[in-house]
Amino acid sequence: MAGLRYKISDKPRQFAGLKYRFDVEQLGQSDNAFQDDNILSSLFRRNPATKLNTSETQKAWYEIEWFPGLSNRITFSHGFFSPLGDLDIAYYANDARTEVSNTIRTSQVTLFTRFAYREKFVAGKVDRVSLGSDYPVLQVYYTKGFKDVLRADFNYQKVGVRIDDRLPLSPFGYTYWVLSAGKTWGKVPYPLLEIHPGNETYFYDYAAFNMMNFFEFVSDYYFSGFATHHFDGFFLDKIPLMRKLKWREVAQVKAVWGELRESNLNLQTGTNLFYSLNRKPYVEVGLGVENILKIIRVDFLWRMSYLDNPNIARFGFRGSFQFTF
């Protein structure tokens, strides 16, 4: 990987950049997950890493912040993907279904907007750290794929929206919630659709469905919701020993519903590669304890739907490290 970033101005805050990356990666995991070369990801994996892909991408981007909290980024990216191991992405490359391809080449432009009202920062000369906002944070993106540009294979459009917030509920703690939705237009193989983020490690990933396997569910359009309530010791502080330990209880629910069109399903040459969410939502719930030794969180999770899918876990423990303030 190589890249550069250039700061154009402070007022308004503007950046431009270039990036090249050639790597082996895991599709279907969240941006919050450990990278595949992380030793913890390898040691604490639930299933062997046999469904990876080779990825080569080039990007050029420009970003402007109109005022603190409102920014736009436009990105042109070109990518090439090919499967490794047991991963099967073979699809019919023509309408006559006489030609099969096992690689994907894309060229696309993405416009991303982020709005966080009255967001505060700690800033240096170039980088800065967000201190968050007292209001919901909105993120919206639109992507257009162009066939035949740099030999790209597909025309398509994608739209996604996400909103999240921290809701105080004193004296019962607070709830962090996330709502998101997205839709893809165009006849494309499943790696270009929404692969709902799973987790096949024993580490808890707040941005993924921790009881879902990689590539288990794929959708053309979807709606999802996460809600995690931090009780801040509302119950455990009533127990003398627990009060001294300062452990904090946490509860969560995550759900997603989507649909997959027959045209995209029939584009794949293989069968039983993944499942759609046409019948009912996927749901998982959990209870946990955080602030163990100030940095450890442990969650016990239950999977509530699609219990007949093969090679799934109905319940399990997940651990993570976090700092609680």
C-alpha cells in the first residue's frame, strides 16, 4: 500500500489524496474488524480463513469541510478482485449464460456526505480527533459504477444512509443506536451487493453481526438497526462486591432485513453460496459486562433467527478491549 495526502487549505478545510493498495482481504467483515494479518485475528478465529480474495485498488479523492461538522468527499476508484481458497464468485458474463467469469473489475465514483451538528474536535496541524456531537450524526453516500471505463465490467448505482446517536437515559445509563439502509441498482455479482458484515472471531465487533458468518447473507436493499444500552452499574452497584469492582452491565440487540432480486441471484453460477433475508429479519441479542479491569468487555450473545443454516453458532461468548469514561 502507498498513498499521499495533501492539505489544500484550513478555511475551508480541504484535502486531496491518492492511494494504491494490493492485498489479500476478507470480504464481508466490518471496517471496525481486525485486519486479516493481525495476530489476534488469526489466533482467535472461529473458522479457518479459506474464503479470501486478492484485491488491487487505486483511488483519487478530494474532501472539503464546509463548516465544522459538514463535509463532502468525492472519490474515483478502480479495482480488480479475484478469489482465493474456497471463495466462489463465478458469474455469467453475458445474457446468453455461455461465458463465465471469476474476476471482477470496477470503476466507480462515490460522493460521501457527513453531517454532525455542533461536532467538537481536538486538532493538530493536519490531523484531528472528533469529540463527538450531542446530536445524531448523519452519513450518506452515492456510488455510480461505469462499465468499460478502464475495462470495468458493470454499470450500477448504490445509495446508503446511516444515522447514529448516543441517547442519555439517566439514571439508567445511556443507549447508543445506529440505523442504516441501502440499495443497489443494476445486475451485478454478489461481491458488489450488500454483504452483511459477519464476524468469525471470538472478539466482539460493535459494527458487525457477531453470530453471523462471513458471506452468509447478501441483499440488494436492506434496513438494519443496532441498539446497545450501557446501564453504567444501575443493577450491579446494588451488590456490595460488584460495587467495589465497578463492573458495568450492557445489553444489546441487532437486526437486519433485506431482499435479493432473482436477476442478481441467477447471475451466480454456483448454488448455496449465501442466503437472502427475504423470509424474515436476522436478529441477535446479547448481555454483557464491561469495565472489567477498566479495559475488558465480555458479551454473551444469542442468535434468534435462521437457526437452521449450516455451520452456525446459536450462542457464544465474545470479548473486547475498550476504555470506559
